[in-house]
Amino acid sequence: MNKNRCLFCDIVSNKMNADIVYRSDSVIAFKDIHPKAPVHILIIPKEHIPTLNDLKPNHQNLIGEIFLAAQQIAKEFGLAENGYRTVFNCNRDAGQEVYHIHLHLLGGRQFHWPPG
Ligand code: 5GP
Ligand code: ZN
């Protein structure tokens, strides 16, 4: 893959397939290709933002929308009552692999704390 090509931008522009479960003007959500739990959804802004370190004050509403989408999707997938986990990984130490920010929504099993 081209060094400047972004996998998640390709999903946003439909160049790459994904199982999309939520769509708005500025956000989409789709199933993770290698799920780490019975439900594993990635919620992303359509705008290419590489890491949480690149957030600007004008992204405040966008981040709020991402969490409200997580809440809605969790409800739709029947996770709200038992619970679920949301995670943004930032850079190497957290294990970020795709450099287009994405909120992981994980549910359907028990999670441990602290995480590994
Ligand atoms: P990160 O480690 O960057 O926080 O998470 C990246 C996530 O993207 C991983 O959970 C990985 O399974 C998922 N992923 C990587 N490539 C693809 C893809 O092409 N399609 C989908 N749907 N998920 C992907
Ligand atoms: Zn991107």
C-alpha cells in the first residue's frame, strides 16, 4: 500500500469494503475485521486525523458525536445494560496500528482491568 494511503479514508470513500453499521455527515462506524470481542465496532471521523495528539479545539463536537454514536450502537447491539468498553489507542505504546483515529467499541464479554 502507498505510504500516504490511509485504509480508513479508503473505507470512508468506499474504495475499500467494510461492514458499516452507522453513518452520519461526519462519522461512520463499521465492524472490526479481526474482532477482539463478540461485538467489536470502530467509530471514526470522516476527516483524516492521524492520532489523538492531532486533535484541535474545533474537533470538540466531532469527538462528542463519536461517543454519542458509540452509545447508540451499544444500545442497538444490546450491550447497554451489561456494559461495554470504549478505547482510543494513541501511538506505539498503546498499540495504535491504523493512523486515522478510531474509537473501539467492544462488548459481549467480560473485560479485565487494568488492561494489558
Ligand atoms: P488500532 O490497533 O490502530 O487501535 O486498531 C486498528 C484496528 O483496525 C484493529 O482492531 C484491526 O483489526 C482493525 N483493522 C485493520 N484493518 C482493517 C480493515 O481493513 N477493515 C476493518 N474493518 N478493520 C481493520
Ligand atoms: Zn485517513
